[in-house]
Amino acid sequence: MVALVAQETVVALVSRTGRHLQRYRKGLRQVVGCIPYKFNKVIEQTVSEIKEEDLQVLLISSQKGKGMLFPKGGWEMDESIIEAASRETLEEAGVIGTVESELGKWNFKSKSHDTYYEGYMFPLLVQEQLDIWPEKNVRERVWMSVPEARKICQHWWMKEALDRLVQRLTSQQQQQQDEENIAATCSLCL
């Protein structure tokens, strides 16, 4: 007898806790996070440009307050920076996707602790949104436009990372269009 089983994403329903594996560099706790994003519509290669209005980003509620932020947390010794960014985003926001190249590094002081951090942010192009995830009972998640996210996000450094993401996505599209125009012009010259 053969049983057919649907292949679904299976995730651990418990978030990592504790600081025993936490990374520090020059006294700064290292944290990583992602800006989960998706496009409002299918962006085809023939589209002339990606605009800020074409994007939605996912923010989550803070565990300790009423503010909203992008998923982030401690980078631990037994994982790469990409693995940590992906894990934190899954645990806190319940989304899975492709972690793209780093947006930057920021040093900041915690609002709730007298601790300094070194934070790295990455874009994460969302491929799947889970119905059940480790921190579902302690966080809300909300998809919103980029302008809404700029207003609502409680951390200045995360807003800077968001601006870098928007700049990257819109300039990549413009660069691709410029390259296509150059190629078309060159083919006319032959």
C-alpha cells in the first residue's frame, strides 16, 4: 500500500531563547533582521520601472510594547548571518522567502535596555506566509505600503534600511532598462 502525503512546510513551533549562544563583537550584541516584502502585482520584465507603490512590507508588533518593527533578533554562534536572519523572520513574522544581499549595518542603543547593538538588515522576498508560526500568539503582523511603514516603524535604523531597500529595487529596475536600451541601440548600429 502506498500513502500519498501532501508536501507542506514544517516548522518548529518554538522560538530559540537565551543568550548562551549569542554573538558579541567589541562589546556590541549582534542582531540580524529582515524586511519581508512582496509586490502588489506581478512585475514583468517588460515593466518600465518598479515604483515604491508596487511594494508591500510586513511589520510585526513588538513583544514588549505597542510599536511596530521589522523582524529581528540575536545572531547565534551556531548559524550563519543568513540563517539567523531567516530564522528570526520565520519565528517572529511567520514568513519564508529568499534572503537577499545585506542592506547595511547599524549601531544603536536599545530603548528598553542599557545595551548597545550592532544590527544587520536584509531584504526577504516572501514566498510563503504561514498560518501557524512560533510567535503567533505574542505578535501581530501587518502588510502595509512603504509610506505607512516609514510612519509606523519605531526604529530609525530600520527606516533607513527600508529606504535602502526601496532605492535598491527601483534602481535595479532602472539599470536593467538602461542595459536593454543600450543593447537595442547597439543592435541597430550593426
